[in-house]
Amino acid sequence: MKSTRKVIYSSLILFLFIFSCTTIDDGITRDKFSPIGKWKLIAFSNTPEVNWIEVEDGYEFNLLPNYTFESEKYESCPTGHFELINKTIHFDYDCTILGEFENAEGKILDSYYFDELDLVLTPKYGDCQNICFYKFERIEGIEEE
């Protein structure tokens, strides 16, 4: 009886695990849903999830698996390191010219969430704090180190 129960529980757990990793349209699996990858700005809004205004030539950034990044956001400062903490990206740029946007540790913070397959960033600095939303589309798969 105990053995049968273990088999049933194990089968149920395996079944749930397999279906929780279902593949979405572009081949990204749910268990790999992460901001790691290459992104392009496609829209912005002053309210979450409504009234998105499309951007024609948005900037790109790339979050690499080794926790470094490349970004076109600040032309004079395109690289740095980042951390992912509690749905927030902590950008640590390789320069010191971004003072007004940095927190006390010298990092620029953006909270994030996913809108289907798109990544939405909300700045945690300046006048846009919690009222500006920037939507990014993944333009390449997850980059390898």
C-alpha cells in the first residue's frame, strides 16, 4: 500500500513538473523566464499595461549570464554588471557619470515584470519612479557565456 502511494505521488509530481515547463510561442520555457537575454525597447506608458505608446527606434540592452551587461541607454557608458534581487535589476555601470540616477550604492534600479513574453521595466529613480513603464521585446534567445 505504501509503495503504491509513493508511485502515485511521484507520478503526480512528475506530471506537474513537466506541464509547468511548457514551451511558449518562441521556444522559451517558463522555467527560463528571466531578464537574461537581449532586449529592445518597443513601447512606453505612464500606467501599467494600458495605453502603450510604440517606440520606432528603441535602445537595446543585453543581460549576459555572467551578470555583465551591454546597453545603448547611455551612449557614453555602455557596459557594467548587474544583480537580480526581488524582481529588481540593479545596474552597476562601469562609469561614474550617472550620479543623479544612482542609489546610495552607486547602482541604477529598475523593477521588472513580464507582460506575456515582453519584459517591462519601471525605474526606481528620478521623476519616473513607479509611474513610467518601458516595454522590451526579446530580440535574441538567451546568450551563452
